[in-house]
Amino acid sequence: MKLNKRSLSNYPPTTAAVKVLTLALLASVLTMATAVADTVLVLSRLSGGVLNNYPPYLEVSGTFTDSSGNSGVAQDPVPAYGTRFGAGGVPIWIVSPTLANAGGVYEVSVTLPVSSSIPNDIAVDIACVGGTLSTNKTLGFGGPQSTWNFVCYVTNDVGVVEPELTFTYSDTLMDGVTPQGAPSFSRRVYTAPLRFKGISDPCINTAALPPVYGPVAAGQAYVDVPGVDAAATAVTVYADGVQIGQLSSGVTEGVNRVTTTALVKGEKIVATQTIAGQEGCAPNPTTFGPIVGGGPNPYLRVSLILDQDPTLTGPIGASSAGTANEYWIPAFGLTGGFATAPAGGIVIYPEQCWQTVTVYPGFFGDPQLTFRGTPSLPDGNPYAAFGGIAFCVEDTTDTGPFEIYIDNLVNGDTLIEGFESYTNGQPTVIFGNPSSAGILGGPPLAQPNVSVVTSDNADTGTKSLRYSFQLSDSLATIWQRAPANGSVRPFPVVDLSQPISIRLLVLPVGATTAGLTLSSAPVSQTAYLGNPLNLSVTANGTPPYNYQWRLDGNDIPSAMNSTYNIASVSPENAGVYTVQVSDANCTIVSPPAVITVSDAPPPPGRIEIEWASPNVILTWEGNYVLQESVLVNGTYTDVNGATSPYPTPVSAGNSRYFRLRTP
């Protein structure tokens, strides 16, 4: 019998190994151990809003509603799509889990989302067929939120592994006399998730561990395990129930890295700790634990998020507070909500080229779909707040991790952010960390959790934003909402009458750098009538390069070099300039450079300096000749052919001085 991707033949059939075998096999191996510990999670609904089947879950009477709320319980975490609540009639539901131990004793618990609609005095009656209950009434369904609340103990009858528990919203409080209010949207009774945790094995007395950290990617030979107790002497990692690594010396409190055999895509990873010689119960691998992905990056769907705000007046790029009236663009086909991934979106495939996501808001633009709140579409205010990006699963066989580089957020002709002015490693410039919104539709992974400026890759210039996370499961309903709630310039204002674009680099597995980048690009400036205008671009890729300069989106005939020079500026030279650069692998279009033409005399010569490793970029306005010298008071000579912007390499101990002269 094939149990999973790994063979059990490499591991002796010890009690620890037996504890994590699949339920289908447990009945045939019970003689190998005196007791088998197991944990079973019962959900009320499945991915995509589908009601769970009976067994294990059945709604008998009452009015039930799907919930987008989710418990944030850390141990034995639950997927977001598993929650329902009764809000009318008399809710009655039956749960019949498949357990491992006939005659075993199980602790029954429920976990609740954070909601002000859950009163703390909810009383629920319990009855059981096939087992004996420790109580027939509980307050657990109104207990603390985002934790496991004790409901009762159930002892299976001899030979029974599927006890049937019936839960009924009580018409009285715990005193059995005082009536309690009828269930409603303001007095909700959440029916699940329920946890059945076996207590027949001493492993139950050793604290369980929270989910392992990501990334967990195919070929990776380690797992980071958090939450380890200071008294632990060993940490053991399992893949689909099979031990793949153990740390038995140097165990420390907190996070421990455990060396493992190479992880395999699709496996579920869980961990245990050993305290005072007793290993903790390994979570059921069919229910708990993140799924190993194929590595960065699977392909995905991208939608931009806009926040409707009638008070916004501009200008483009100004920070704002954001609102709860959010909508996706492009998106269509469903009502939205946190528990459901957006439909539609732009598919991004992994490649070594920077890719552009462009959306067209407005009445005649891309389809727009309400995410939360009550935005009125089409938007009556020409301004909105950029609310973030929705990254959605397209390859439903893969969880990642995702290593996404973000650069050049542009609205019309305005560059909102290119990340050049920030220090390397600076966090959350526009986008908050992935944990600030979490993984929607499934339990979030604590790591990776990255939103930092980096010089590892850049579309133009030398910097971009690295955004890294991993999905917890490979379901089409699971997605990551990257909110624009950063600490530096949150929720920048956008003009809905103009397109919004952003550049993304989603590298294939094994690649670490882009195939084509622009280390310098044309910059916005004022040109002066009768004076020259010099624009240039510097490409880094696989030569030869092809260039095409454009003015207001139209190709400029014969402008097919790395520089574009106008000997004498005239009014018709004003506008938005871009240059498209191609090599054998990729095509890049530079950010827009707005050229304004002035009939005033040019200002005195002044050099602007910008660092763009390994160069500095010198820029100036007006008709001047650049000169250089090795001494500040030395002899200056003309730099032949130098036009603005002028890149020049720098190195330690190589001081040079520059000035401008009139022709």
C-alpha cells in the first residue's frame, strides 16, 4: 500500500511513526501500540463555499450563513473557508468525525472568529450516539475568540470510531430555566470548526507546536520550527506523517532550524517537540501543516485594489488614509469578500523579464468588482486611493513561495514611486508586510513576511521593492492581499481618468536576476527654446539592443539609438517621452519623462548628482559642456561627448571634480 510520496521503509514502526499514519491504515496497525493519539478537525464548509458532507457535518434545522471571518488560533490552525453560523430558527447540527481509537477518549473543542456578534452566554445542548459525554450542555460556542474553547469530552463506545454528536441551540441558559435570546445576525452561534483531540496517549501532555515557518519549497533541506519550549530536548519534523528530520542537540527556546531530507512538492509539513522524554502528538497530516511548494515562483493572477473616497482631491501620489470601500480592477464574476479569491485579473507567468500590469479605471475601463464596503461604481470622484494588489492562485498545484519584485508605480504620466530615494532594506514603503493582511481563505504562514526596498533587482535605476510570502494551501480560493498601508507613503492618490500601471518581476524557479534592466532612463525636465535637449537610456542585458523613442505614445521616426538629441528645442517638442528597449529575451519601456518647454532664459549651470551603482549620474539643464578635473582647483578639461544625464563609474580613492562651461 502506498501511503504517501515517501516510503516508510526507512523508518522503524515506532509509536511516534504509528501516531501519524493515515486514518485508512490505522485500524490495521493498532496492535503495534497500546494507544494511538490523533487530532481530527471538522469544518462546516469547504473551499469555494461548498457545504461539507455528512459525515462529518450535517445541518438539520435553522438558518445558516457562510462567514468570511476566521479564527486566528495558532495551534491546529483552521482554514478560513471552514466557518458557518446559525442566525435564525433553532440551529441544530450533527457532527460525526472519523477517529482512530475505538473506545478512546477525545477532548471536543470549538474555535470562533473575532466578531462582536457572538454573545458570551450562548448555551448549546449536546447529545451523543455511539459514545458517552462528560456534559450535555456547554458555553464553549460563546467563549473566547481565536482560541480553542473546551466543549466536552466524548468516550467512544467499544468498537465505535465515528460517534454522532448532535448540537442544539438551547432555549435556556446554563441554569436550565432562564430563556436565552433567539439566534440572529447580532446573536450568532458558530457551528464549526470543531476539534476532536485524542487523550489516550501520554503525548497529549506535551505542548503541541504551531505551524512550521515557511518557506517550504521543493528541494529545501531544512525546516524552521517556531514555538519550541525551553525544556524541549528534541524537535522532530514530519512530511505527510513520515519523519524526515530531527534536531536532538542544541535545541533552544523559540525558533529552531531542523535539517531534513529534501522536501517534496505537495507534502504537508508538521513538527513535534520532546519534553521530559515524551514526544508531543504529531498533528494529523491530512488536516494540519503547510503544503510544500515548487519554489519561487508559480504563476498567478493580479488585480489592483482601489479605495473609493469622495473627499480626495489630489494631487496624484499624495498619501491618504484609505477606506473600507474597496474594489478590485480588473475583476468580475462574484460578490467578493475576504474568504473568496477575486475572479478575473491579469495572469503573470514566471520569466526573467519585467512585466507590466496596466488597468484602466472609469466608466469605459476594465471591469470593476466590489471587494468590501459599499463603493458606488462607476466612481463619481475622479480621484481614488491606491489600495494595494491582490495576488491570487492560478496554478492550483503550487503554494510558492513567492518572491515578487515591484517597481515603477505610474498613474498616467506621473511616476508615483520608483523606490530610488529609499535605503536598501527599508521596510514597508508603500506596501505593508504580507502579515498585515494575511493569506485570505487559509491559515497564514508566519514566514516569509517581507516587504523591503532592495538593490537585488530593479526595473529602472538600482532599486525595487521585494515582496515575499507563501500560500498555506494550493486552492483556488486562497489569495494574498498586499495592502498599500505602508509606513512611508500609504494609499497614494490616483487619477481614475488615467491608466494605472505597475511593473512586476516574477522570476522562474532557480533564477535570481532579471534578463534586461535599465540602469538609467530619461528623466522629466524643463527644456528651453532654442537650446539642445539630450535624452538617454542605459540598458543592461544581452546585446545587441533595439531602441525606439516615443513622444506621447507615438514612435519618433529614426529615433532608434540609446540617445535622442534635439539640437534646438521648439514648442512641439513638449510632451511625454518614453523609450522601448529590447534584447533577444525581453522588452522594457522606460517610465515616462515629462518634458516641459519654456521660453524663459535657461538658469545658470548646475549639476545634479544621483547614485546608481556602480555609477553616479550627472544631470544638468541648458546648453553647457561638462568638464572634469582630479583636483578641485586643478585644470579642467572637456568630457568629450558628455550629454545629460551622464553616467560615470566611481570607486574608492578615485576622486574627480566636475563643472559646466558655456559653449
